[in-house]
Amino acid sequence: MRDTLINTLVLFIVVAVAVTVGCGNKKLSVSLAKQKDAKSSYDLAMAFFKSDKGPQAIGEMLEASKLDPYSAEIQNGLGLLYYHKERFEKSEAAYKKAIELDPAYSDARHNLGTLYLYLGRYPEAVSQFNEALTNDTYRNQANTLNSLGWAHFKMQDYVVAEKHFKEVIKRDRKYLIAYDNLAKVYMATNRIDDAILQLGYVFKQAPFYPEANLDMGICMLKKSNQVKAREHFLKVLQVDPTGKLGAQAQEYLNLLE
């Protein structure tokens, strides 16, 4: 679950960085020419990143930071690249620098919260996600609310987690992760029928959604329906035969033999 969640969040971070670069309140203490050159280095860094060329990406982003050290967007991008390479201390420092340069930069706060969430620093993650949500113009509130709900889930604060996941769904009916996360809340609190209902909403849009099928298989086991459980575990293997979800599904299938 952790890897699936973090991968999803990283995908969001890429989008968030891409759409925000060049925006925001910058301290105009470098020339327009240097800002333009910094933007070119930023774009090249992101192109390297998308091509899985991490060292080149970091090198170009560092060059962008030298050209325009007052760009919160560039610091946010640098934090992303360090995060992807699991250089977490450098990632944290870059995100914090972005926030120092622009305290209202919600994308950077979300990304720092995501880092804390991955590291198990849940109260710090909650703090950053809440700060991100104070910005009324922030466009990715549903994603941050989902992450906030997951942080509370990890702290076993299921009442608050449920509230946040429901709010995500209210804002975006197609946000499948939130349905699955809400189902996990219900599974953790032994509300299996409620969990099955939420997973059913996922399957209406994505019948082979791997994590939802894994969770439904577990629910079916709790309902003593081994035939249905097997069906869902096999669907996970179809989609993720060599991944962690597939490995978990195979463990359950082995128990059913």
C-alpha cells in the first residue's frame, strides 16, 4: 500500500510542479535574462527526470537554482528530484527553502507533507497538509485532503480519516484512491459491508483496479467467501504480477490452496 500511495503522490507532484513553474511571487533580485535561463534549465531538468535520467536532472536543477536562487518553484522541483532519488534530507531542505521563499506555496507544502508521510513522520505531515489547505486558491485540495486522511489513518485516527476521505469523494466522484482508502478505514474498524460498498464504487469505474481487488479479496475472506476472494486475488495478479500487490495477492492465494 505504501509504495502504491507514494507512487501516486509522486505522479501528482510531477504535475503540480509542471503547472506552477513560472508562477507565484518571486523576489525580482535577478535579471529577467537569468530568470529565462533558469526556466530553461528547469525545463531541461524535468525532461531528464521524465526520461529517468536522475543525475542529469539534478545537475540541471542545481544550475537553475544558481541562476535564480529566489525561485520557490525551482526549489520545489529540486525537492522532487531529491525525493525521487531517496535523498530525503536534501529533499526536505529544498522544500523548506521553497516554503521560506513563498509561505503560501501550497504545492511545496503538500510535497513536504508527502515526504514526511513516507518517512512515517505523521504529525509533521498533517501540519504541512493543513497549511497547504489554508490557501483558498490552491487547485489540488482534493489530493491534499486524501493525503491528510491517509496520515490520520496511519495514526489510527479513523474518525478523522473517514471524514477527510468522504470530503475528497464529495469534491471528486472519480477519485478512486479515496474510495479505496475509505474502504480501508471500514476494514480497520470491522465494518466489512461498508468497505465492500465503497470498493463496489471503484469497480464501476475500474474493474481491475489492483489495490481495490486486493482489499475486496480480503473482505471476501472475512465473509467466508473463498471463491469470490480467489477471483479478486487473481485479478490483482493479472494487473501486477511482479509487484508488491501481486505478491500479497499470491500469499493469500497460497493460503487458499
